[in-house]
Amino acid sequence: MTVDAKYWTEAKATGGGRNGLTTLVNGQLTMTLASPKELGGSGLGHNPEELFALGYSACYLGAMRFAASSEKLGTVPDDATVNAHVGIGPRSDGGFGLKVRLVVSLPGLDRAVAEKIVERGHFICPYSNATKGNIEVVTELA
């Protein structure tokens, strides 16, 4: 599989990585990073898992909207939501790994239609494609 990238962004991390700064090179966003208390950090900043959750939830909601529209599956309601829960912890074979739980709300849609939109959203979403076969992603339709 090849990807014809139409857009690139660039971020730079400085300091201690998980305990430092991350900045978009275009200057539009800078964040102080700090490991969460659960991993021995101060918790006085953001962490990569939070950033991943922000990106995945937004991207997946957009992918569901795209799938529903382009595949004529129905209309994703304006009040639809995706809550991305991202967990980090030690892997059984060493190092650290991630787990994701996506909780999707598509109010007012027939359940069968909503399930099809959820399924097709994973086919479209670049986050879903990047994580497929790499980390556990569970999707719940609320």
C-alpha cells in the first residue's frame, strides 16, 4: 500500500520528551508535556495519549461523516459524538503499549444504519488504518 500525502505537518519535541515541550513548527500551538501521575509523573501538563485521543476522536467522527455521505448510508446527526479513551501501560513482552476504546453516539439513527456507518468509518479513518493490527481498538455504539 502506498499513500499519496496531500498534507504534511511538523512538530518538534524538546526537553525530556514526555516531560518537555512540543511545538508545531508553524508556531500555532505549543504544549507543555508531563507524564501522568499513574506513570510516575507530575501530571502537570498534557501527554501524548491525550493528544492521540483528541486526534483519533476528531478524525474518526469526520471519517464516519465522510462514509455516510459518500456511500449514501444516511446522515450523521449534528449532535453525533466520539469519545476516544486511550490507555497506556506495560506490554507483556516488554516496553509500553496502547489500547483504545471509541464510544460512538449517533442519536436518532436506526441501529443497523449506525452500525454500518461505524464500520465504514474505520475503513476511511487514517487513525484506524494506522492502528489496525497494531493495538487493540474496541468500538462501542452507545
